[in-house]
Amino acid sequence: MESPALGHETPAPSRRTEAWLLWAVAAVVLALGVAALVGAGRARRKSSFAAYNEIGEADVALGSQGIGDQNQRIFNRVRAEQGGITSLLDDGRIRIQPGQYQVSATSVVVTRKGESLDAEKVLNQEYFGYCVLFDDEGNELAVGTAVDGAKYNPSLIVGAYLTFTRQTDLALVQQNGSAAVGVLYTQTLVEPPENHVFATISFLQL
């Protein structure tokens, strides 16, 4: 067998081979980019939620707390905070940072133990009410389902999509119909006290 002559040059890669290599590199780069974006998106969603409860620690009469004669829910328990999107204020409101969110809330009104309801008003559905989410300028952002307060049904805000362009303080308020009766919450329903949940609100950043 003859040995190759000195100075023999290796054949250059064909254009087809070069194209295949470029496509392979591009595919790897694209895959890594997509993986990074998906991972970043998952990380962002994981770190951007919050939830709060209002625990009943004593009887609170309707119209005695909050905005004017309205029945503001005074959130007093942090159930979850991750990502720094919200914070609980001393007055029971929630401070939220700019962004897009899915917001859900519940609110219920009850009667004191032994307190009776007017049968005619019950028949005329005068105890119907609903919760409303307000911003710090008095704007209604979301309205809950209308419910019969005489039956202790909670009003629900389910998955409202809201956008905030500035830091905003939010208040959840309970409207309780033309025949206000009962209390926002009462201490005598169940034990232990941490089970006295009369309002909830949660946030998920989108």
C-alpha cells in the first residue's frame, strides 16, 4: 500500500455538511433558550402569590368598621406571601404592587347567637348582599355574587383579572342589603379561634 504523499490536503466539508452543522447548532441554541424561558416563567409564577384571612376574634357589629358606614373586612392573618407582591396593612387592607393579577375573595355575614331574623324581611329577600373590592380612590374593582345573608351564604369573587399601574391599597367591603342585621363575625361559633374564618382574599400574579 502506498503511503499518502507529503502535503496531501484533507478534503473540505461539503456544503450539505456545513448546513447540517449550522442547523444542529441552531436547534441546540433554540432548545436551550426555550428551556430557559420556561424555567424563568415557572420560577416567576411560583414566587408570585399571596393569601389572607379575616379571623373573628370578637363580635363586630355591621357598619362599625371600615369605610364610612360600610362593612370593611379587616384581614388579620397572613396565610401565604411569596414574591413580595402584596403586604398586609395595620388597618386590614392589602397593599399590592403594580402588575396583572387574578384575584379571588369570600365574605360572609352571620347573626349573633340567639338573634332572630324578621320573617317578613326574610321572605322579601331584604337580607341579600354582596362583597365589593375597592381601591384607595374608592373605585369598585370587582363585585361578588349576590347572596342571602339570612342563610349565611358567602359572597364570592372568583378569578377577577385586574391590572394595577401603581402601588394600590385594597379594601374588601360587605354590603348587606336594606335590612342590616347580625355581625361581620362572631367569636362564639367554633373553636379553636383560628377556625373563625369570615373573609378570605388571594392573589396570583400573571
